[in-house]
Amino acid sequence: MFTKVKTAAEIHSMQESGKLLATVLATLKQALEPGMSTQDLAEMAKRELRSTDGQPTFLGYYGFPDVICISVNDEVVHGIPNAKKTIQSGDIVSLDFGVTYNGMITDSAISVIAGEPKNSDHVLLVERTEASMLAGIAAAHSGVRVGDIAHNIEEQLKGYGIVRELVGHGVGHQLHEDPNIPNYGRAGSGPTLHKGMTIAIEPMATLGDHRVYIENDGWTVRTVDGSWAAHFEHTVLLTEDGAEILTQL
């Protein structure tokens, strides 16, 4: 389904969903440290959300086995939490989470470097990927074409591998709605978006080639060349002259 213009009640539910989601990710970011397992972080996410009226959107989605996707280094997205997977100092850890509240869904992701960075390239990758997300958000408003958002993102990621098989998307009544929001493209192209629609802007970039593959677990997406990746995402509401970020505190 193409993402719908939301009612005032639906927008309120998404605002509440986004606050819950942002609170959980902020808690995980503060707690994340070398020596933890990715399952430790998943259990923390479960505990934090359990005390609210929110529900974990990812759990059971097409069979996904946990509440959060945690991807490390050359894992771009959709990593399954694992008690045997220990986070090392310098690892780039992507935390991708979805929350359903009153039937409405928000989706967000951050990338965090655990402990001390291994080198400045990793720091810059994380910073530039986040900057590209913010550039995409800056382009969003009622009447924007999808290509305008995509072009703004691409401009910030020159010199990096922009993952092409995975994209941003509409979100709200379902986790993944049309239209797709690519992270590269031509300004002035693609579908037109309108006030009251909600989308997830979601750049994924690598230090090497853009190509990826799916691991044998059927979920984890890795870079073909083993290069490290970063991933950021916000759910935003299009307004007349801009966009409201729903998944931040």
C-alpha cells in the first residue's frame, strides 16, 4: 500500500510511538560497551519497551525472531541478536528498532562505535551517514518528489558505497509501505509526497563496494567485500514546509 495521509489521531499515535522508540535507542546507546553481547542489548530493549504500552514491531515480522536488529561491522542490517556474539572495542554497531502504538508504527536506527574507534575512517563513515539522513530530512516537505530526498542523501555520501538493494520507505499503518525512498537518485523524479504522509528515511553506506548479500540465517545482510557499514534512520511526518522527526526525544 502507498503510505496514506494520516488523521490527527494517527499522527498522535505515531508521535507517541516515536518517543517510546527514541527512548529505547537512547538507553541502548548509553549502555552499549565492549564485552556485551548483541543479545544483552536485545534483552535491554525488551525490558525498556515492556514497561510501556508499545509493542515490538519487528518480533515475528516475516518470522524475524527478536525485537530488534543488531548489525556489527560488515553486517549492514537485519542482524539477529546472539548471546555468543560479543561486541569488541571499535566495532560499529547498528541498532534498528520498530515500535507499534495504538496500531501505528515508527521505525528508526542508529549506528554507534563501541569503546574507542579503530580509525578515523570509521568515525567519518558514521558521521557522514547520519549527515546524509539529515540532508534527506531537510529536503522533505509537502509536494516533494522522492528523487529530491534521494539526491540530497547521495550528495552527502560521495566516495562511499551507497547500498542500493535496501532503501527507505513509507511507514505508519504497516512497517514497509510504498513508496520506496532510495538513497541515490535524480532530483525532480519519482512519486510526489504530501502533507500528513509518514516515511522512513534510511541511508546505509559502506567504506567499500555497495554490493551486499544475505547470510545463511536468511536475515543478516553483509557487504560482499567485507567493508564496514553504517546505518541511520528516522521516521518523519511531512508538513507543509518541512518534516517533523517523530523518532527523536
